[in-house]
Amino acid sequence: MAANFSDSVTAADRPKPFSLLGKLAFGAGDIGPGMTANLLAFSFLIFLTTAAGLSPAIAGSVLAIGRIWDAINDPFIGYLSDRTQTRWGRRYPWMVLGAIPFGISFFLMWVVPAWDSEMARFAYYVVISLLFQVFYTVINLPYATLTAELSKDYDERTELTAFRLASSLFGAISALALGLLITQVIDDVQRQYWILGGVVSLLAVIPLLLCVAGTYPYAVQREALQPTTSSSDTDLTLFQQIKIVFSNRAFLFVVGLYLFAWLALQMTASIIPFYATFWMGLDNYFLAALLVQGTAIIMMYFVNRLSRRLGKQEIFYIGIGTWVIAQIALFFIQPGQVAALYLLCAVVSFGVATAYVVPWAMLPDVIELDELQTGQRREGVFYAFMTLLQKVGLGLGLLLVSLALQFSGFESGATEQPDSALLTIRIFISLVPMVLLLLAMLLAKYYPIDRQAHEAMLLQLAERHRIEDQERSD
């Protein structure tokens, strides 16, 4: 971790703030994960049911199996990254070594094997999905953990988080823009996804390596490459650390509000292609998806600014409340009201930006609270569970949508759907996400760490570090 906070309480001793170039380099690390995760969120379910020929229930099972694997994968890699000790630090070796396999495994997810058996294709996508999830975690979890290691400043962390998630959204809309372009020039559905997956795979790897090169000097300056795990922490098993993580009351609130908001987001993302295609009668769903994600990049600037002025909880209420209103309106618009659809997609983006920024900006504060309570820092484990929840939200959202489509009578490959399927699509783009968002707002109300509490917490940590330094010097 970085130098002790007591070393930085005076202005003269504080580490040099991140330059604009440094912030951009840090944010670049989430472009690839943003591209891949977003393409999976919007397109993987409809790809599996239309291009790959799987039924909705079978396609949803692919996603469910991947989430079960993540329950083991994420905390385990977080545990290992906390204990990695190299001259390059704990996080950077994982990011560098995992970059190429991450890109290759993602590309293979969009290949349709020439097999007649649906179960054979199902097995292929299960295996490739498991491999991709491993390498996604290998590069993204250590990267996300750097937020807490590179800065201890309350506002700088929020700003780094905003740059990271703005870059993630930039990657997300880039993938959707590529999808829009490719579908305009290529007619064959399988070939569309094959080419899109290949281009995104290549573009996802390069920014990750630029992030390593651009942030490593800051890690050296702030001594973030130095391990801080004490002998007592090393003696704890993974399950003991998990118990400590979930005994942190503030973390449980962040977990809850993030899970509900992210589940609402993933449900909306996965159903938009079906809503735009089968309810609104559009030829292409990529433009609607672009408006949700593209406008969110602009909105993230306002979320960041308002968070500094109002506080994290207050901006969460505003952003998610706006999103709730837009989700309700989506249920009532009718086929042909395309302008209304696009307007509501833009409004939803403000809530999406809030759901991206605020929970991740809360997490470093939670880690400091854990350090104050236990005397240890366990960034990897905390970030592992947040990343796990992101994937669980994706998996649960896609699984619930796929099962609902299956039981509503949705017909794979058909150009028109029965009324029961259309009603299900409208419910899952409006009423179900609305309930989840209201639950997220309720949890945010009771989140215990505001700006004043965080400042008091840092003062206590600074005093503890000062005493520890004095004892070591004696």
C-alpha cells in the first residue's frame, strides 16, 4: 500500500497529485473490461438464442454456470493477489500476464461451432465462458484494487473512480458503436458477431497495457508496490477473511445497494435488444443501447461534481430516483414512438452513471473502516466481492430474463412474438428494475460513512500510524 497516512498529513509531504495524463492512463485499464462486459450484457443472450441457436433456457444456463464459477474464482484471485510479492508489486504482474488470454477467450465466445447438437454447443459455450471469466478476473480485480492503493484522498479516489468508470463506459459505447457499424455492412448474423468479437478482443487488450505503463510511476512514488500484509493477516485463511469482510456493516450496505442497482442495469441491458426489436419494431437495437451508455459518460462528469458538493448518498438518491421514473415510462410507450424511446434511454443514462460511480467510490472508505477496526488492509478481498457482485448481477439478470422469455412462449428465430412474450419483455424493462432500484435507494439511506465520518476515520488511522512509526523507530 502507499506510504502511511501520517507521512502525508502535511502539504509538503503529500504525494504529487495525479496529472490529467495519469488519470487517463489509470482509466484506460477499464476500457477493455468495459467493452467486453457491455457487449456480453447487451448482446450475449440474443446472440445465443438467435445466432447460436440455443433455446432461452439453455442460453440462460450457460450464464448461470458461469456465475457459480465466479463465486469461487473472484474471492480466490483476490486472496492470491493480496499475497503476491514481486518487485513490480502485487497487482501489476496479474494484469500483464492475463491480458492476452483475456482477449483470446473473449473472441472464442462469439464463434458458432458447426455442430448440429444443441448440447454440444451448450458445452462449448460453458467451457469458453468459464475460461473468459477467469482471465477477466485476473486482469480486472487487481486493476480495480489499485484505486485504494494509489490514493487515500477522499475526493481524489472519487475522481479516479470517475475516470475509471468513464473509460469503462467509453469502451462500452465503442463496442456498441462497432456493433452498429458492422450490422450496417454485413448481413449474415453469425458473421456479424464473429467479426465484432474479434475486433473488440484486439481493442480490449491494448489499453490495459497502457494503464500499467502510465500508472506504474505513481505506484513507485507512493510506495504502493510495497506489501502491507502483516504476519497476523497472513495467518488468516480465506474463509476467515471472508467472515471479517461480511462483518463490516458499511460494506454490507454497499454490497446491497450495488447488487440491486447493478441487477436492474443488467436486466435493462439484456432486454433492450428484445424490446427494441420485437416491441418497438426496430431493425437494430444498437442505437438505443448507445444512447443509454454514451450519454452516461457525459452524466458521469455531473455525478462526480455533484458528489463533491452534495455527498455520495445524496447524488445516489437523485440519480437512481430519475432512473426509476424513466423505467416506469418505458412500460407505457407504444410501437412507433421511437423518439420517446430514445429520449428515455438518454434519461436512464443519468441513473446508470450514478450506479457506476457511487458504489465504487464508497468502497475505499469501507476498506479504511476495516483497517481501523482490524488493523489490516484487505483490498483484494473487498474488491473481489464487488467484482463478483457485478458478475452475479449480470448472470442473474440474464438468467431471469431468459427463463421469463422461455416460459412466456418466446419463439427463437421468429420475427413476431406472442402477446405473452411481449408483455414479459415490457415488464422486465420497466417494473422489475423499478423495484430493484427502490431497494437500492432504501439501503443508501442507511449507509453509515459520510464525508465527516470518513475524515474522522482518517485522523484516527493517521494517529495509529504515527504511533506505530514511533514504536518502530524506537
